Amino acid sequence: MRTIHIAASREYDVVIGRGLLRDLGARAKDVLRGRSVAVVSDSNVAPLYMDAALESLYAAGFTAERFVFPAGEASKCGSTYLALLNFLAEKKLTRADALIALGGGVVGDLTGFAAATYLRGVDFIQIPTTLLACVDSSVGGKTAIDLPAGKNLAGAFYQPNLVLCDLDALDTLPPEIFADGCAEVIKYGMLGSAELLDRLRERHAREQLEYVVSKCVEMKRDVVEGDEFDTGRRQLLNLGHTFAHAIEASSDYTIPHGRAVAMGMRLITRAAVAKKLCPEECLRALEKLLTAHGLPIRTECSAETLAALALSDKKRKGGTITLVVPARYGESELRTVPVGELIDWAKEGLKA
Ligand code: GLY
């Protein structure tokens, strides 16, 4: 078991290990003020883990409500968010009470945003049940819902009180959901760790889960502690994401985030090679790693669609947009480019 402490505007631990769901009640008691909670989950995860979570909470003396919504990115929207807030109000949760997010990135982002805004902010615990949520979305306090105009366009920076990454939940993930998380893991290697890339080339992420999750969370801690509110280095965590969000939006969110990140990373790396900003070996290593982890490397989207959709991305500031561009094996850089150049990056990135 590993505990990684995050010293952000709120300090908290990320605990990584096995069998952690059984200890939820006891650990929640240590970090929460009240003894009433609402456990929020989706229709895929609730049948697997809700009873175990509630049992542990009851045994520790909590009263707990459950709120379950249909699984899928389409639920990360204003209507589910309002339904959750209304549920909390109907159940009369107070400022001393807390929310517990039990699920993947959609559950964590939506629950976190509700926690940030219900009664102007209540405590919350993240229990990520996918690899993607363990290594990225549950840590660092980004919470959000999607708007019709784009992904994560309404949200708040709001740190949790505790993150419990129970690796047992990852053993039973369907291969394609596990692969989605591998895209974010490979992203961490590409943006700042040749060691992580080397380890992934030797062995599949599934065979070294504790190392992989701990390494990514440590890297995320270092970035978040230096730039919690995403004005500088934290943007490195968006490697591949500008075009990934465009790919997701163009598919009406039927292409999952991880797959889109894989395509987006390959695209930006290919463009960087064409612009002589990154060596070709880096692109070839990335392609091999993505393929070995069951991820796609090409998108069907046109350059025009990618550039147009990328313009509604949060990373746009007036006439410029900051791209994360691989520079070497295990190292990426931020580059601010005029939005008019996006189409050229997309065209270069789509080449074979
Ligand atoms: N997922 C990117 C970040 O937390 O900044």
C-alpha cells in the first residue's frame, strides 16, 4: 500500500492499494466532520461496489444515501448535476455532511462539481474505480460537467478530502476500459518520464499496477502542487487533449476519452515531428506503446473538423491556444500558437 500526500489548497492523501473499499468507513471517519454522506455512482459501478461501500460506512456509524445515474459521458450534464443537487437538498444534507464519488471519471467530475457548489461547498471523497480515474481525474481537484458547446466547460477547482484507489477494482475492468486508462498513463510518460515509458515498453501496465498508479499520482502531485489553478505547468497534463476533446465532440462522445487521448497524442507528436520539434523515434515509440496497450493511433476526423472543434476548447485564450508538444522521449513543452495555425498542426498530424 502507498500513501501520497497532496499539499494543495486543501491537503489530502491519495491511498493506493488493495482491499481499501472495506476500510472506507474507518478512513472516512478520520477525514470528514459529519456522519451523513451521499454515495454517488453510476449504473455500471453501483451493482458492483455500492453495497460494500454502504456496509463499511454503516459499520463506522455513518448514515448514507445513494444516488445512481445512467453510466456514460452523456450523463455528465446539467440535468444530472441539478438532479443530484435537488436530491441532496431533499435529503437535507447539511454543510457538515459529505459526498462520496464511487466510479470513473464521469462520476468523479460530476460529484466533485456538486460538492463544490452544494451549499457553497461540502466535503467529498473520491473512490476511483477505473485506471483513468485513479491516475488522473480523481486527483488534483478539477471538477466539471459538459455543456452542449464542449467538454468540461462548467466546473470548479475543488480538492477532495481523500482519494482511495482500490486496485482490486481495476482487475475486473473490461479490457477496453482498462485501455482507456493506459492512454493517460502513457501520457504521463510522454510529458515527463522516460523511466515510465521504458517500464511500459518492458511490461504491460496491467502487470505493474501499483507502480504505474503511484508513479502517475506522484507526477500529478508535483504538477498540481506547483500550479493548482492551471495557469502554467499543469497545462502539460493536457498532452493530446486539445485534439482529443475535438475527436470526442465530433463523435457525439461515443469515442471514449482515453481512446481520443491516444489519437490526440499521436496526432500532436506526428505534427511535432513534421515541424522538426521532436525526433521521429519518439513518435515510433509512442505508436508502439499505444498499440501494445490496445489503443488506436488514427482518427477518421478531418483536419478542418479538428481545428474548428478545438477552438471551443478551454485552452484557447483570445487569438492564441497553448498546445502541449512532445520535444524528446519523456519530455514535452508548452507552445502558444495563433489559432489560425491549428489547421496546419491538424493536417501535419493526420499524415501517416
Ligand atoms: N486532467 C488534467 C488535469 O488535472 O490538469
